[in-house]
Amino acid sequence: MTIIGSDRVIDVTRAAAIVACIGLLYSPTVATIGLITAYVAFVVSGQALRRTKQIINRPLSYCGMVFVGFVLLGMTYATVPWFDRWYDVYKWRTILWFFVILAVFEDEQWKHRLLISFVMGTGVGVIGSFAMAAGWVTLWRNPNELLRNSGTQGMAFSAAALVCVWMVRNRKLCGWGPWLWATLAVIYIANVVFITDSRSGYAVLILGLGVLFSWQGSWKRSAVVFGILLMVSLVALSVSPRMQSKVNKAVNEWNNESELQILTSFGIRRVFATNTMEIIREHWLLGLGTGGFPQAYREHIAGKYLPADWRAITTGDPHNQYLAIFVEHGIGGLLIFLGWLLAIGLDRRGPPVYRSLAVALLAGWCITSLFSSHFRTFAEGHLFATFLGVLLAGNVRPDESQAAAASS
């Protein structure tokens, strides 16, 4: 395959990644088609090996690979059927996607195309959400969950708002006027606060704005920024009945779990967390092994609750990414995973201008994953991998380029 031909196939990989990114918002089928097309195009491009070599020596790459190795190692001492072990490994395919995106999105034009496409894709959703809330149109879902569900919608709209704010602060990167990006940011934020009742969306938005506005500032400036954001958040909480209800409900359900008579979102999360911690106390060193949590959880709660009690519900996910890793891979697996996230946050190999947005999104995903497994869920996990891969992808250094050419 000629160089020009292989470059065009890499462009197909990038275009398919954009299709997948938009599909993650609306259609799992479209997202899956985009993902598969991107994988296939990357493999047949003739550049897969060379591009992989170029990213392999970055700390965020080998830390991620060490964690994947730990997951594979966990298969050897798990006691569940092999299908369950391999299925759990499959759920971490988001890391593979991160590596592919990191390897192909070094071109700044393609970075901009993906970010703008994401804003346009979410823009359709936010306009539809407002139109439905106003009673002007009737669409396939409620206005607070037009994109898959309210959690995905809140995180997507918050991410889009952060992209718009970042564009305003880096206006030279795009020819569109800063007033347009600022207007779009306000629209997304208004939807998150008043229509999309997503606690994950609130977290991504607040933390992300804090990172963007305090970026490269002093500790004093950061404290001021987060103090102002806290006050603004309290004002938003007081003027938005939907936001106030959603936050208060979560706090009350968590604090009063023992008194609840019915299944609730945060009540069951506290039950999952409590039982998972009890399992961890017995398997803190090595964990249960890859895929071992669902069976261990069933055995742990057997006979602990009455059959009719909502607390007797079993689960394959403790709804906390860090507990999920701790319980299956032990303290070593958790530390390696946290090390990978730290390596992503500290990475400086990509273009510096994109780092603030990457860290802003990383911070949001880290917090929301205290109550969900957002690093490996289909929509949120792949969105995270796409964003971070695109933003941190960069041209190789001259010595790396020469080494790659010499080995090819």
C-alpha cells in the first residue's frame, strides 16, 4: 500500500471515530459500526505498527498497558467460568480504543473536526431538549433524556459546554467568533441546570469549569475560582427546582438508606458499596480475580436480607469504578489504575494548548466514577477514551520518528 493510500485509510479511521463519537450520543448501533470501521481501517492501513511504536513509550501508554496486563493476570486466579473472565476483560476495550485514537489524531485539523462535530451533534440534542421542554415538539424521549439517558445527556452537554468555554479561551484555534462559542456554552449550561437532571452532568460541569478557569494559575487563584464556582453552584441550586430536587434526593437516599422502604438510585448504591467493602476486607491483597465480583456478591448477600427486601438485589457492578477494580484486582490493581489516571493528567507529549481541556474532562470523569463505572461503560467510557485520545495525541519527536523509520 502506498504512503498516500495508507494516509487516506488513516483518514477513514479518523472519520469513523467521529461517527462513533456522535453515535455514542444517540445510537449504539451507529456507534458500534463506527468503532468497528475505525479498528479495521487502522489495522489495514499499514501504519498500525509504526504508529503504535510512536506512542508506546509515553507514560500514559505503558501505565495503561500495565493495568491491562494486571487485568489479564487476574484471569489466572479467578474462580468463575472462563466466559465471565473474558467478558470482564472485554469491558475494558475502552482502553484499546484510547490507544487507537491516541495513535491517529495527531493532526490538528482532525482534532478540530472531532470537537466541532461533537458540539454539532450535541447541539441537535440540546435544541431538541429545549423545544420539547417548551412543548413545541414531541420526540422519541423526554427532554431530560433525549441522548440515551439523563446521565449520558448530562455528561455530554457538560462536556460540550467545556469545549465551548475552552474555544472562547483559545479563539485562535477556530475561525468562528468567540461570541458564538460563548452563546453555545450558556445554552448547554442552562440545559444541564434547568432541564437535564443529571448529577454526573453537574459534577463534570463544575469541576471542568474550575480546571479551565484556574489553569496554570497560582493556588490562590485556584481557590478563588473554585470559591466563586461554589457560590454560583449554590445560586443555581436555589433557582433550579429540578437540580435542587435531584441533589437533595441523592443526599437523603444515601444518608437514610437503612430507613428506605423502596429501591432508590442512591440507596442501592450505598448497599452495593457497603457489601463490596465487606468483600474487599477479605480479598484486599489480590482481589477476587477478573470477573469474580458478580458471583462473590451473590454469595455474600445470600441470606443476609429477606427475599422481598430491595437490598437483596444482586449486581455485577458496585457502581463505583474504584471499588470495582479494588475488589477484583486488589490494592495493586487499584494503585496501578490510579497511576494510569495520574499519567494521563501529567502527560505533556501532546500539544500544550489542549491539556487544560483534557484535564478538565479527566477530573469530571474521575469524580462521577465514584458512583458509576464511567471508565468502561459503553457510552461514557468510549467518550472519555475518545476525548482524551484526541486531545493528548501529538506528533512524535524527531528521535522517535527516526527510530520508527529505522525499525520499519
